[in-house]
Amino acid sequence: MVLDPEAFMVTMEKRISFSEADKAILQANLAWGKSIAKEMADVFYTYLARDNEMNAILTAKEGRMHRLNETFIEWFGEMFSGMDNWGSAYAARRWRIGLVHVQIGIGPQHVVPAMATVVNEVGQQLKKAGLPDDVREALGRICMIDLAFIEQAYVEVSSQAVLKETGWTEGLFKRMIATGAAGMK
């Protein structure tokens, strides 16, 4: 059950139809992406801070907001640059970001709407800049891949914790989840 970030990246690219054309579009707009990254971070964290639970997480440690802002700006730019053409380094970084979300307690119920905020704000920024919609579409696809990494981190961490604590096999665990899900109708 341990995730291979590079294999997961390849799978997500296929599932989400993140193409070579998308990569070229994003790389061609790297300077623009970097130019709005700080503003995007401000929008993102203003949105998250409105929620009391998220605000408590964001401000739990001295300097966390500053570090998170810097990380967001890097993350945003990396979606445009692809780091290593969206290869193993990109995948490993996204996996690490997912694990950090789990470690500091940012739940999936916060991550999905926050990512939607990013995609929506990028759409507004694109309109202001007069850029074509294909940039939003390409960025939307890579955002969904990044979101999949974060969501998968919750599944992997939870699953590994249960297996370690109980000594159950992976097969038994999956059967129990399927049975439990069937009973929650």
C-alpha cells in the first residue's frame, strides 16, 4: 500500500488527461504564473483564515504563516515550471506536500474547496491579463493532480496506521472498508 509517487503521477496524468500540450502551455506562461504567485497566496490564505478551524492550524506555531506563504509561492510556480517536466522530482515534492497536510491536520474538507479557490482566482487573473482559457484548463488539470496527491496522502497514512496498529493484512483491511461502506447507505 505504500505509494510510489512517480507511478502515481503517471497514473494521474493519464486519468486527468494532463498532456504534453498542457505542459507546454504552462511552461510558456511561467513568468506570468510567478508574477501572480504572491497575490494567489494572499487570496488562498485569506480564504482559509475565514474558517476558525483552519485559522487555528495556520497560526498554531510562530512563523508558520510566513513559511506557508513561501511554500505556496514555490508550489504555484512549480505547477508552471514542472520542476523536472512533471517527473520524479515533481511527484516526490507533491507527495511530501500531501504528507505535510496530514501531519499538521489540514483535513480533506479544507483542501478541496481551497484548491477550487485557486482555480477560480486563476480564472479571474487570466481574464484581467487577457490570456487564453487554455492556460486555465492546463492549470486546472495540474491542480487536480496535486489535489489527488494530497487526498491520497490521507488514505495512505490512515491505512498504514491501521495496518501497523492491528497487524491486519491489506486484503482484510480493504474487505472491511468495502463492507463498512456498503453498510453506510
